[in-house]
Amino acid sequence: MNRRARFSHYAFFMLPAVILLALFVVYPSLRTIYLSFFNDEGKLTLESYREVLGSRDTFNPTGFKKGFPLGTILHNLIWIGIHLPLSVMLGLLLATLLRNMPGSSFVKSIIFLGMVMPMIVGGVMIRFMFDKNVGIVNLFLSIFGAEPKTWTAYPESALFSLIFGSIWLWTGFSMVLYSAGLETIPKEYYEAAQIDGAGKIKQFLTITIPLLKPITTVVVTMTLLWELKIFDIVYVATMGGPGGASNVLALQMYSYAFREFDFNKSAVVAVIITLSTLIASVPMIKSSLTQE
Amino acid sequence: MMKRKILRYIRIATMWLVALIWILPFVGVFMTAIRPMEEILDGWWNFEKFNLTFENFSKALTHPTASLAQGTKNSLIVAIPATVIPLLIATMAGYGFSRYKFPSKKLTFILIIITLALPQQMIAVPVFQLLNAFGLVDRYLGLILIHSAWGIPWITFFMRNFFSTIPANIEEAARIDGASDFLVFFRIIFPLALPGIASAAALQFTWVWSDFFLALISVYSPEKLLATQRIPLMRGVYHVDWGLLAAGAILVLVVPLTVYVILQKQYVKGMVGWSLK
């Protein structure tokens, strides 16, 4: 088959995908970048960036003295700081704990349920867990004599409630990926290490963790993307409140665009989220290129 | 040996303790949904009185402003075409990717990962304006098209990986017999790809069903709202009717849960395969 014919067939297979992507993904993304740099009169300006980055919604230094809100950028960073290490490590630990155990597939299914449910339901569940009257968290804390309260309703605890709830939702993801990864490690490696007298913990540190590195790259990247894009949970559980104490970037973008109808400011927030997700996915791009 | 046995028991006990912690919120929501309000106000874990009721479910299904019977119907009207269309288009593209050698392959590959990273907020406003220009705002067709476009990159990526596992000599044999690429694709490749397509379909369907943001920006008439959009409406501003909200949450959860239970293997395989090349 000559090259021309090849190309026309290639186009036939790709064209519908290309058209839809160009119309609904590529063009809108470029347009959002444009909106972030140009004002309504079509003049190039950094005014929107100045407005958004200087706004207390985004970064609120007085929050360090007065408490929440600290601003959406810091809220997302706090989310990453707590959620990323805990959910990744917990996933690895659970995958190791559950390996080759009777009944483990049932337990895995339970933990994975958080990934199956719509995030809007996940948000309701989190709100429910932390509720004053019906929440299981208060039942647990009352053992230690804590006064029951609706944790999502107070500025100092709203964000943390959402973050810890989201660990409950997301751990299934890292656990399932690590479980699949563990199956790919040959048993002989462990047997050899055992003959050399290496204990379980040493085996874990010198065999399991290094060999799971490609999976860790994927898990960490996907988890970061999820944390940076977090929206549904916050929308339904607290609406970013009280008083912006649990607001996040994605919700800030939505409020600017569809509540205040300020498309330039919302574009700036969208660009900020996109920049951060792109930076977060660099390791995955790198590792997939070397594997190619 | 004794020590090993004890360690094993500890491991088993830990496993079931973790399972218990993870399932408790689900049990809570379920108990709240099937019991009358006054019984759960002091905690759903009190079982001194226990009366079974389906009132919460019927209230959620026929809710005056956020009926979930209507919401479920609407969600299906969107989710079914928004699964079929991108699967067809992306399976073709994924095949093109896996079979034809073209110079910019690596670049295209990077572009696909970038679209995976792209937040929906990045397209929200222009897409809304685009739908407005086409007269598609507040119409399901618009939402279906966005979902299709949004699903194409990852399904292409996923199917490309799947096709790489099908040996090319099967097609070459057919080509020697004079079959066109078109014929080869629909007669030989497509049926072989069905397991992969099933995995991708399970994931795409549950994602479209579970989506909230894209629906939020493109559909707003009260009677047209999708199931996920109705959940926040069930939450009162000052007073939360937990029985109603729990029942609503369960009703919205049931569909993806069913897909997961039926296609559990494909679902997990799809998720793992999609993330791990």
C-alpha cells in the first residue's frame, strides 16, 4: 500500500475524534487562555491576574492570624499535603496487608466502593459522617469525651473534615493499583532475599518499594490531579463555606464564572489549575516516554 | 511457629477491622434511609427501636423540586449515547494509533496525557458560549457532545494499549486476502476488541453518570436536571432531612454500583490498564 493511501485511511480512523476534540477541548482551552490575558475591550492586560492573585479568595495572609479561610491556593495545598501521603501510603499498606489473604477480594471491594460512587454522593457521605446527630465520627470521638458537633460547619474544621473524608473515598484507587503491581513482582525475588537472611521489613524496603516505583509514579500523579481538580465533594458538603473556609480553586472558578459572570477572572483561575495539573503530570509523561 | 500463627491472626483481625471502618459510613447511610427520622436522630447505631420504612425512597423518587425518578431517566438519556458515541469514535482512533506509523506519534501521545490532566474548568466558559451559539444550551445533545469529546482521549489511549496486545499478523492475513482496512477493522478487530470495549464502556458510563460539573454548566431547567444535580437540591438550607438525602444518595449510587458488581473484573482491569499504559 502506498503512503498516500495509508494516510487517507489513517485520517478516516482519526478524523471524527480530531473534530470533536478540536471543537470541545482544544478550542475552549485556547479561548480560556485568551480570556485570561485580554479584557472585554480586547486589550492585552494582566489586570485579571493581578485581581485574582491579589484577592483574599485566592490567598489570604490574615488567615494565619485569624484562622480559616486561608485562600483557595493554600486550601488546595493543604489538601495535597495531608491527602497525598496518607492515601498513597495507606493504599500500599492495605495492598500488602490484603495480599493472598482469604476474604481479601471482598474487603478490597468494600474499600474500592469509594471510587465507584459518584463524587456528589461521596460529598453527602462525608457531610453525613461528620454530622452532629447522625455522624459516626462524633460517636467515635465521644469515647474520648469530645463534645459532638457538625464538623463541616465550623471554619476551623470544615476543610480538614473534607480532606479526611476524601482519604476514605480515594484510598481504594491506590490500593487497587498497588495490588495489581504486587502481583507482577516475581516470588523468587523474595525467596532469594529470605535465603540471604533479609527480614520482612527489609524485603519490603529493598524489593517491593523500588519495584513498585512506576506504579507509584502513576498513583501519585493521578492523586495529585484529583486533589487539584476537587470540586463535587466541596460543592455538596460545604459549598466552600463557612465563609470560604473550605473553598478550593475549582469551586472558585465556578463561582467567578457562573455566579459573578466574570469570565476573565474565572479564566485566570482555570489557567492556574491547568498549570498546576500540567506540572503534576510531568513525571508521568517522562516515565511513559522512556518505557516506549 | 507459634509467633507466626499469632502474627497471622493479627493480620486477619486488622484486615476485618479495616473493612469495618470502611463500610460503617455506608451502613450508616443505609440505616438512615430505611428507618424513620425520629429513630435516627440520636444516632443510627441505636437499635432499641427498629422500624423498616421505604417512605424516604418514595419521597426521594417523587420529590416536588428534585424528583429522582425523573433524574434517573434524564441521566440515562444522557449517559447511554455519551457512552456509545465516544466508544465508537475512540476505538477507531485507538486502532489508527496502534497500527499506523506516523512521525508525530510521540507528540500525539504526550497530547493525550495532557488532555487527561486538563481540568473541566479550563473548557467550561467557552464550551458554554459554544453551546449557546449552536442553540444547544440546556439541551441534552450539547452535554452528550461534551462528554463524548471529553471521553475520547482516555478511551483512545486505553484502546490503543489494548490493540497493541492483538498481534498484527491476524489483520495482515486478512489484508492479503484483499480485505480493505475498513473491513478489517469492523469484521476482525472490532469483535476481538470487545473485552476492551466492555471495560472502557463500564468506566465511561459510570463517569458520565457520576459527572456533576459538566451537567451543572450545561443543563439548568428544573425538569431537565440529571440525577447528580438533584442531590444538592435535596439538602435544605437550614435543616437537613437526612432520611431523604440518604435515600437519594443510595438511588444515585445504585446505577454505578450495579455496573461495578456485574463488570467488576473489567472495571478494575479498565482502571488499572488505563492508568498503567
